[in-house]
Amino acid sequence: MLLTVSSLFSLVDLNNATTKELLELNGIGKAKAKKIINYRNENLCFKSISELARVEGISKQIISENSTELTLGICSIVKEKEALSLSEFTDVLFDPINIIFVIIISILAFLDVKTGKDFKGQIVSVGVLGTFVGIFIGLQGFNPADIVNSVNEILVGLKTAFFTSIVGMGVATILSITQTLKGNTENK
């Protein structure tokens, strides 16, 4: 147990580590440590350990050799809250998978309105399908042996899951309400 506790304290937090702490890693010198910190500052921290490979000079081998010593803590880079939330929203909105689901839902909504046929059930089904696709994507990066560092991968997938559900159910609800109101107006 003491060995486990001491190993927890020796983890290097990629999102908050100093140059000195990064130098403790195998294959990381001053130049690479500086590149890691610069990347972290430019990209609002690391979202996964594997993202470290995007830093110039950091190979997958270096990541593999250090994988048991790396962790992702809460990002301490402070940006304006509104800019951060807008950035996160646009990341979700412009995710290619989310765009595909929005296009499919939009086509079904258009057909519902133009043909008078009821596609609301299919719209909700596409949203639910997006939920499962998002969960599937999140689980692809999940490593049960490294739960702490896998959480970010799951959260990325959950963003797709919830986004597609909200769009599907929201569009179906709006169609239902507008069609009901239109029917009530025509009956009077």
C-alpha cells in the first residue's frame, strides 16, 4: 500500500507540470519540456495522454516509456470563462460526427414539414443512435488499466452522445409543438 501511495505522488501531471518535473521523464530534456509547456499553453492543456504525441519531438515510444508516470490533472491555465465555454461549444458543434447527425436530422425535419408525413420518431431515433455512437467513440479510448487518464476520452464521446440526443429530441419536440399549434389554428 505504501508503494502505491508513493507512486501516486510521483506522477507527472502534464497539465500543470513545471519544466523541472517534466525533466524527470525518460527522454525529455529542456527543449522538449519547453515544447510540452508551450503546446499546453497554446491548446488549453492536454485532453489525453496520447495528445502528447502532437508535440514536436515527442514520439509514441517516449509516451509509452513514461505512460505509468503520466497523468492529466485539472488544467490550471486561466482564460476568460466566456471564451473557454464558447470554444468548447464550437468544438462540439463543428465536430464532424455531430455535423453528420445534424444533417440527417435536418433532412428528416425538412421531409416531415414538406411531405406532411410524420418523421419525428425517426428524428428521435437518429438522436439516440448518435448517443450510442458517442458512447462507443468514448469507450474506444478507454483503458481499464489506466482509468484516470482514460476519463477524458470518455468525456469527448459523451459530448457527442448528449449533443445528438438534445438535437434529435429538440427538433422532434419543436416540430410536434408547431404542428399542434398549426392544427389548432386551422381548426378555429
